[in-house]
Amino acid sequence: MIMQMTIEEVLGTDIEKTFFQSGAMYAKVLNDELERSSVELGDGILHPGEFVARLGEKDRTSFIMQKGNYLRYCGRYGRLILFSVNDFVSDYYYAFIYIDKNTLLLCSNKGCKDIRIQKLEKVKN
């Protein structure tokens, strides 16, 4: 049985923090609202301040940054895991919906796709 839910049903009141732009989901979360906790992804744990260039292994079910840019994990807000780009600091973040350690949802104004993570590859900074 396949269960379909709307993004509003998945995020609940956290949806108020999100918006879509340029094919991605973002969240505006103030510094004191950000939960700076580690997150289990695939076979590893990502800690705030650590970088990744890619989430997922297969092109169809992954999120890949352009060369020279990296996602820096910043923390969580509810079911959202939040990233900035490189060392840029602001209250605006790339937002992914955390389903479980192997599955994130990447949403846009066109819908959502799953990001499947088996192996977490961190970038050494």
C-alpha cells in the first residue's frame, strides 16, 4: 500500500518556515530557533559545521552541489534538516524533510522527490 501525503501533512506547522525558489525548498529559521544537533544519514552521522557535496549515490535519487560549492549542515527545525552553502551565514537555509536515516524529501513548487542515502560522504574542510 502506498501512502500519499501532502507536504502540509508531513511538516505540520513547520511549513510556515518554508518557501520554494529556483526549484528548491528553503526555510527561514532564526538563530535561536535552530536545534544544533547531529543527524544520522546513511551509514554515518553528520554534525553541525560538517560539509557534504552530495547526498545520495544514484543520480535520480540524490542531491548534488555544483563544483566548488558544498552544503554545510547547520542543524534541525522540527522535521527539517537545514544546510547553508559553503561558509555563508544567514537565517535562510536549504531545507530537506527528514524521513529516516536513509530517506530525505527534496521539495519544490513542482512536487517532492526522495533522496536515498546509503553512504554518507563528508567533505574535509
